[in-house]
Amino acid sequence: MIYLDHAAGSPLEPVAREAWLSAHEAAGNPSSIHGAGQQARAVLDEARGRIAAALAVDGIEVTLTGGGTEAVNLGIKGMFWHRRAADPAKRRIIVPRAEHHATLDAVHWLVDHEGAEAAWVDVDDLGRLLIEGAGGLREALGDGHDVALVTMLAANNEVGTLQPVAEASALAAAVEVPVHVDAIAAFGQVPLERWAGAASLPEGIAAVSISAHKLGGPVGVGALVLRRGFDAVPLLHGGTQQRARSGTMDVAGAAAFAAVVELAEQRLRDPGGSAGKREVRERLAEGIRQRVPQAVLRGAAGERWMLDSGASTEARRAELDALALPGTLHMTVPGAEGDSLLMLLDHAGFAVSTGSACQAGVPEASHVLLAMGLSDEDARGALRMSLGASTTIADVDALLEALPAAVERAQAAGLAARTPRLGR
């Protein structure tokens, strides 16, 4: 099986496995005051510091969680509760339409159960948050008097387009509104300054969610960076082990997380790291354009390949490349179900993703693609291929050999019959 779904989760890296096993060799609860407990605490604190260093924050600002989804929920719900308790007028949560479901479902729950109000912000045809104009962030913020927080991605998890985090956080800071950034898709894939706009987190970013499994760390290990001066009401109660979270801390998970964070940072500093991944992605994009011309490449990485050739487009190509995650390529195939493409390629020995939701086995168009302006039918033909550090030119060449037949069969099968959904 050739694995091309690293955006969903990368295979466990050897350094993470070794760090996890090594941390488990010592017994001890890191909250205990005896020697064994303090040895565990030392391992935990060192790991927390190493994770913090990658984001240019202090270790005390890192709250370890049971994965990225918990981190997102803690960031959004916790900050909303804290802000509303301080000022009941602050009920609005500003949310781009193309966010991950961890964000969307958390916000919908707050609207349904906690009296929150969602203010939706549009995205452009690349999946990038709009700052200006009707439906943009500036309009949604207003004077900020009733806004609890802004939540946004650092990079779209489906199409791989980097978001204007620095611009958004500056706007929010000007009206004293905190920003939560879901950086799970971007963290470790591009340098901090590529998605945050600087080598340290800009003013206005109150919280950042990250996860280990996207980098080749263990599943169920994540963190919420909660900056000094900002607070969140905990989701979990039963102790004061961490600033914004109760519960015995996962020493081994933290050690493994720190190990893959440093590995990712090393690869980003290596000239052959993200640049090499981008080269493989470009080989894949070029092959798709040649072998499956009916496919439409999406997001910033795809758009650069949809441009006509010519010197006048080179500046735009460079601009689009700067807006793209190096290892993500997304496409849609007219008249085909993404699920059909996925299953046909899986049968041929390739693990890819549709990047779309599927409720109770009923195919659904990606909300991200719909927000980008695609029709329901076009959005249903989605396929996402995401590369890892181990992905080779030979891997994508093999996929390109199998792809035309899979597309032909998926288009012949057509779109599945739709069943109306109940509720939201």
C-alpha cells in the first residue's frame, strides 16, 4: 500500500516510538511529590519546553491535551465561557465557513446550548479567509464590543491553502478580540513565519491548537497554547494539574510529541525538506494535468497549475506557491463521486482521502468546497492526496499510472443518489 493520506495522520516515526517507550520505562505520576513522580515531572516539563520552543512561547503556556479535537474545543469553548462570564454582551464567535468540523461542531454546540451567536466569514475560491469587503473579517468584527473570539485555521485541512493569520490577528487585536488558531494542519509542515507571519506568534493570537499525529507522533496527543494574559474555562474538572485542564498528564505522549516536533523542525531547516516535498507534489500536479485533463486542481497549490503558461503568470505562480502547504494536492473530477475514486484507488493499492464528510454512509459535498463557490455536484468529486517526508517520486508516478483508469470508472458510475439530511 502506498500511503498518500498524511494530512489525516502520518505513520508513527521511529523517534516518537523510542521516546514513548523510553518515557514508559520509569514509573511515577508527574503530580506526585516523591522521587519517581518528580522524575516523571522532569521528563514532562522538558517535553513541554521543547514543544513550546517550536512556537516561540513559554512552557507554562502549553496545555497538553488528548489530541487536536480536545485542544480546539478547549480553545473555543473555554475562551467563550471566560469572555462571556466577564462581559455577558460578548456572545458572538466569528468563524470562517471553511473550518474543520472540530471547530464547526464546537461552535454549533455553543449556539445550541450556551446562547452563543455565530458570525460567519466567507472564503475566496482558494479557500482563504476574506479580510475585506462584504462577508469579510473586518465587517464581522465591527468595533468588537460583542465579540467573544475569532477562531480560524492556519491552513485549510482539505485544500491546503494557508490563511492570513497575521492580518486577521492584527485586525482582532485592534478591537481587543482574542483569536484562536487551529494550526493542526500547518504546524510542522511550514515554518512558523509562513503561517503566523513572524518567527513568534503575533499580538492578538490568544490560543493555538496543535496535534502530534499529523507529524508522525502518537494519536490522542495534542496541545493548546494559551498565551499569558488570556484564560479559558476548563472542559475537564477534577484537579489542577494544568492551567486549563484537569487530569493526569501523559508523560510518554508528551515526550513522543516533542521528539516529532523537533524532527519536523529539523526537516524544515533542511534545504531538501519541505522543498523536496513540494517537488514531489509538483510532479503529481503536472502528471494529473497531463493524464487526467478533466480534473480540476483546487486550492493555492492547484490553482498555480490551472494558470495558462507564460512569463506574465510567473509572479502569480510564486504567490500561489507561498500560500500552499508543500505536501497537499486537492482535485475534483466532474461527474464522479470522491468516494468512488477513493475506493477504486484503495483497491489499486493507494491510500488517499476525499477530504469531505460522510454522514451515515450518505455521500455529501465538502462544506469547504461549497464555501469556495463550487456547485454541489462538482464538490462531490473531491480527492485529496497528501504527502509525507517518506513519499517518493516513484510513489506518485505509480499513482499517476493508476489514476486515469480509476477516474474513468468513477465517471462511468456517476454520482450517487442523494438522500435528504435531517437537521443541520
